[in-house]
Amino acid sequence: MAPALVRLALRRVLREVRYVRPVPYGRATGLVRDVYRRLEREFGMLAPPVALHSPSPTVLAASWVMLRESLVAAGATSRADREVVATLVSRANSCPYCVEVHGMALDSLGRSSEASAIADGRPVADPFAGALSVAARAELTAVAFTFHYLNRVVSVFLGPSPLPSNVPDSARSKAKTVLGRLLRPASAALPGESLDLLPAGSRDFSWAAGNPIMEDAFSRAASAFASLAVPSEVREVVARELSTWDGSAPGLSRSWVDAFDDPAVRLALVVAKAPYQVDDALVTAAGLGDRELVELVGWTSFAAAAHRVSLSSSPSTT
């Protein structure tokens, strides 16, 4: 865990979150406080991509369970290989924030050349290539799923960089080095220790078969997202549109959503297919409160992530 002064500084980064007001660390109670404490202890910081979910404690817990069990906990693959998958998926989804964060993590793990290559758009060895055990493949797929989810959420609620906007250019390199060190695991986190945050799910994730922890974690998350009060019209339209989507970007224009009258539906569809196109106008038109907005974006992102993972045997390159 980071030193006390660094932790305090990192908590203030939550002020950079757009559209919603995350619960401040000092005011967190119940499930939110529990997740915040675990997040700082095991991830190294109160990471804004997770903490921004705090207006909805259920979604906060689900996002942490997915990230913790897929990326942070010890497993069948190395943390470095999982960070490569996270960074590759983030690049494919045009999420510079996550590319930068997980590039820093790769730097701290001695994989700087891969971090630089991914950031520059150059090819690197895909951890999915070659012989993998069933458990290892499920673990890497879980990482890809998590980042197909988080990339969408981050594109909506955060800017292009994890560093605060007031950090001068001259200090950015040193700040990135410090953050990278915080992201480097100090000790192995035991698998499954976050599962108590969510009720049990149906365990119906076929891609996770052979890895009980991943199957349990993502089933619990799926049940959590299914329980949210997302409007039925949003659910129906998003499910229908995803069923025929091949994962390709729809282009720079948003004309493809103009046929839908409901602004919440339009917002959800852009989150699902082109989250980097979400802007103030789309969010304002939807007219949602903090919790409603987190839950709509979270539910849509989870549905889109599930679809993206289903498209390919190598989810880091789709």
C-alpha cells in the first residue's frame, strides 16, 4: 500500500471524475467503505476507474470483484501477461487512460518494451497464443472481459490520462514512475477473497469453465448487473443491437443512433459500441442522477463486454 501522504493525494484524484460525484473516502460507509479499503490495500491506490462506481454500491462491488479476481489475485498466469492483455484490449478500445495506467504497470514489472510497443501501436506477442491450460485461458479471458468493461466506463467518466490535469509536463514522467511502483504487486493476493462482496450467481459462463474462481466471480457480477433498475427499453434495444454487432467501430458519425427517440437508449448504444464518442450532450440529454447514470453505463458496459468476449478465441485482439 502507498504511504499515507501519497494515499491522500491519490484520493483527491476522484475530483477528476466527470458527470457523477464519487463518495469521498472519508464519507464512505458500509459496502463502499469495505471496497475502498480492499482496493487501496490490494491494488495500491483508490483507483478512480473503480471508485467512480461508488454512487451505486452494487456496481462498485461488482467492478472490484471482476478486476481483483482477474488481474490482481494470484492465478495460473503471470501478472505481467495479464497486464499485457489489459493494455492490448485498452488500445483496441481506444482507451488512452487504461493504456497509460497498465503501461506503467508493465514498466514496473520489467516489460517496458511491450508497454512502449502497445502504446505506439506496434505488435507484441499475444499471451493467448500458444498452449494454455483451461484455467489459464479462462483467466486471461476474464482480464479481457474486465477491460472491455472498464474501458467503456473510463471513456465516459474519466479523461485521457490517469495523472491529474494540474500535473505539469515536466513532472509527468516521474509521476508515472511512482504510480507504476504502486501498481506492482507487493505480495500475492489469494484468489477468491473478494467473492463475499456479492451474492452467489448462476455460474453459467461457458468461457470460464475449468476455472471455478473466474466462473464464480463473473457469475456473481452478472447477477449484480441483472438486478439493476435499468429501463426495460434500454435492455431490449441494447440486447438486440449487440446480437448482430461484429465488434467493429461504427465510425465517427453518431447518425446510427439518431433513429432512437429515447436519449437513455442513445447513450447506452454509444457506450456499447463507441464509448469514446460519449460527450456532454449525450449525458445531459439522458437526464440521469448519479446512481442511475453509473448503473446504466455499468449495465451496458457489462453486456457489451460479454458480447466482445464471445466474438473471438483471443479477446485481447478483437
